[in-house]
Amino acid sequence: MNPGEITKDRLENAALKGARILVTRCEPKHTGPLGHAIAALGGTAITVPVIEHLPPVDRAPLLDAAKRITSFNWIAFTSARGVEHLEATLQEVGSGLAEHPAKVACVGTATADEVLRLGGSPTVVSTGSGSRGLVGDLSRQRGISECRVLYPRAEIATAFLGEGLRRLGTLVEEVVAYRTVTSKDSTALSDAFASGFDVATFCSASAVRGFVELRSMTGHKGDLPLVASIGPTTTKALIENGFQVDIEPDDANFPSLVEAIATAWNQRED
């Protein structure tokens, strides 16, 4: 079973009938993975992407790394977006993740799921403490010292993972794989506030920042209903921005997030 797969037991044991759930991540309205997982449990996904993911302004370093993909022993991913953008670039140069022997390290099962979807096979999947957890997990890999590691990252990524990998003795090449910008139109979020929702979901620190910026444009100042975070990094960003986090799953993937939401929904006081 894949780390993020929705099982029959999950479908039977957690219902979201009647729940209206705000999806703030950047995904298609009817076919995105989080919205699909919500619908699978009977909920209604209100998809309002508050951020957009764009290619880097300068794509030359990413393209160059893609052309040299066989020179790396490891590829380290911290998000499914990084996987998606590297794969798209590999395809441009006539290649793909599934075709290369480099070992793959991932932060979170949602990231690992994207690697699996594209035909890759994650060697290390760190499910706790974000980049810090991944550095710890990689430190236990035999021969990691002096390995060549490609780290396709977000433009706004912190320096922690690159620095941590260098402390392990690896030769790290960091390339910007994508950049995140706040959506320009606040109309959809205004409409969501007007129609109402029961749970607001957040799947990245970038989404939290984008939501805060767009919310200020809508003029909405009331409290949010239940707030659901996919994992520790997102939770930290929510707390720093003054939100109370009501829901956080043990595993950072979409089905686990939706199952945790369903549990909270079914335990609410009518």
C-alpha cells in the first residue's frame, strides 16, 4: 500500500457528509488530490488556491542539473512541487525520474507519493520534523558522506536542508525548481467566506502566508472555524500568524489529513 492511499477501512470509518472544507493549496478544482480525498469521504471541497507555483525566473541552473542527472547519487525532495518541477524539466531533456538510479530522499509521504506516481522509488521517507528529520534519517545511510546530492528546492526555501546535508559531508547542488507567489485575485476567497465553510485546510507555510495576504484584501476579520494543518512546518506558520490549529495528522499526507478532519467532524458537538 502506498503511504497516502485511502483504504476501505478509512472510507468506512470516517465520514465527512455535510462538511464544507476550504482547500487553500494550488490544485485543480475537481481533480486535485486533497479535494478528491475530501469528496471520497462525502465532504464538499471548496477549492480556493491562495498561491501559485511558477518556474524559476532563471531556469538555466535547473536545466543544467537535469542534463547531468546521472552524476548525482541522491536527489532530496522536500515537497511534491519540487518533484513535479524536476520531472517536467527532465522530460524536456528527454529523461525522467523513473529512468535513473539515483536514490531519492523525501520529506513527507505526500512527496513520496508524487515520486511513486512518476515511477520513482523513494529510498528514504522522513515523516517527522521536516528537513531536520530528513537530515537525521540520511545521516544513518551507509556511505552518505561524499555522495553527490541534488536538492531541487523552492525559491524561498530555508537554508537548513542544504547546510545539514553539507555537515554530513555530502556534495550538495541546490537549484531553484519553482517559485511560489500569492494569487492575485481575492474574489474566490471572498465568496468562500460569504458562503461559509466548516474547516480550513493548509498544506504549506506558503499557503498560510498567501491566505493571510488574500484575507486582508477581502476585509474578513472574523475567526476561522476548524483549522487543519498537514504537518509541523505548516502548523508553525499558522501559529506564527495567530491561528489556532485544531487538526494535524500523524502522517503528512492528504488521506491522513482528511481522515483526521473526518474524526474531528464526527466528534463535534451538534
